[in-house]
Amino acid sequence: MQFLKKTTLLLFLSYSVLGIGQQQSQKVNFTYQGRMEHPSAEKVILVGPGAAVTFRFKGSDCAVALKSMTANHNYVALELDGNYQGRIRVESELKNYKIAVTAKKNIHTLTIYKATEAGNGAIAVEDIKANIVKTETTPRAKIEFIGNSITCGMGADTQEIPCGTGEWYDQHNAYLAYGPQSAKSLNAEFQLSSVSGIGMYRNWNDEHNKEAIMPDVYGNLYLNTDASKPYDFQFKPDIISIALGTNDFSDGDGKKERLPFDAQQFINRYTAFISMLYEHNPEAQIVLVNSPMVNGTKDQVFTECLEKIRDYFKDDKHKPIAVFKFSAMNPNGCGSHPDAADHKLMAAQYIPFLKKILDEKK
């Protein structure tokens, strides 16, 4: 085994600043995707759900040093040679995690995904011990998934910790969510900009009185109100998938006063948000997505709102906005959220739709 040298990590950092998927292929040691920080050449901090680092190594010896940046624990999901390896609980004390390598092949590829969301705190990848080898990267399609707890993969992973036990985020697994699974099926890079409980003009149990909504936090790296760390908009998606509205239509907890759904506020906030996205990504194909959790009359109103938003942007400057509808479902995850199997069904519905858009772009 050998430690990564500082010069190697400096190459890692310089590449990440340029961004993944550049216009020409090149050999690099690491690739990044998602919302993250690079406070030094020796460290990368995974911030957003699904944020990931990928590298290739030779032999069977590999260990990664991880640390939760808050007093609470976090989780990462591991993928080795294209196969999901499960989650690792990451504590607030720095710890080395040995990667179990059983496949009899010379070169392996490991990806470390942040399974929890930004609000749970960041995860620092402090060190990697392995015989790192370079890989050739080529431009790939990019998809950004903007959403709420469903997009975060909240309540999706119930294999080890049953619903109703542990902390509220112990069943989080962004890796298993419909967005990453769809993108991986299409061999696309992805970024999740999603927050549990958040909405477009109000949140699950708040009328935008005390809590920030997505338009308030999207421009900040940590998806919160801390504007001291702005998001740099360097990720240039071919497709921006927006799945917000579940919480706007929610009745809340039934205890706190909840006003009737305001369609005009929803539409106004949504159109302003899209206008902001177009300022940074004028060539992106935007897809407005409903919710499998919003049914009946609410779903009819939801669809009407999305269609009005779509029609508002009919012009010659942008690609026509698309509307996609998931089929209604009775979720099997925690807190009335989809579980891993439900997310797989959602991805199966979404993949052909996204593939058609990417095929037309070629």
C-alpha cells in the first residue's frame, strides 16, 4: 500500500476546478461529482446528497479515511467495480475504513457517495491508501435533480435500521434514489440539489415564515441560508429535473395551522426560480416533475400548475420545457417515503423519458 502523495492530490484539485466532463478526454487520478468543497489539496468535503469521488486502484489493498464534520454521524454508500457494496456509518472521529476487495481482477474502481443530505453535515475524505492508477475520462451527459426528501432518498434504506428506530436520517440513502439510479443507467454524471421537507413557496409544515424554501437556498453551496459559501454553478447540466411541490401541497402535521394551497404563489415562485436557472444554464433542457405522493384532486391542480409554468416559457430562447408525471404509488419506505424498490420503479419510468431527451441532443 502507499499513501497518496501531495502532488497527486494537487492534480486531483486542479482537475476538479475545471470540472468533470471537459471537452476533451484526459487522464486523471480522481473524478468528482455533486456539491462539495476542496479546502486543501489533501482533503475533499462531500456536501450534498449523492456527492461522490471516484478513483481506480491496483491490487486488493484499499482504505479510506472518513470523518463526519458535525457531532452527528453520517453515511456514505460504496460502489466497487460497478456493484453496490452498502453503506458505511461515518463518525465524528476520523477513522480508516478498509475496502473489502474480493473480485479477482487487477484494476478496481471505487466510488464513495454521500448517502445523507447537506443538512446532516458534510463528510470529509481525509486520506486514501491505495495504489492509485490513472483513468481516462471523456465528456458525458450531465443531469441535475432538484427536489425534496424523495430526491434525497430519505427513508429508502431499511435493510439495517428499521423505520421508527435510530435517528430520523438513519434510513437515508441518496445512492438508492430514483435520480442517481436513472443517471447511472444512462451513464450520465449527476448532481442532487435536494433538501428534505422543502418546497417552492412553502415547506412541509411551514408557510415560509421560519424556514427557507428552495429559491432561498439553492444558490448556497450547503443548501441552507449561509451565503458565505456560495454555489459556483460550475456544473453545467444537459437536463435539469425539478421535482418540487410535494411539500407545497402537503397538509403538514395536522397540528400547525396550514393555509389552503396558493396556486398563484406556487407558479410565481416556480417561474422566478426557472428564470434564475436559465441565467446560469440557458442551454439546459428543463423537466418539471410531479410527485407520486400527490394524488387525486391535488394531482390535477399540480399538473395544471406545471403546464402553466411550462407554457410561460414558450419562446425561441430556450428548449421547450417538458413535463413528466410519475405514476401514483403507496410508498413502502419510512415516513411515507419511497423505499429502494419504489425508487427502482420510479427510475424505470423516468429512464426512457430522459434517454429520449439525451438521444435527441446528440
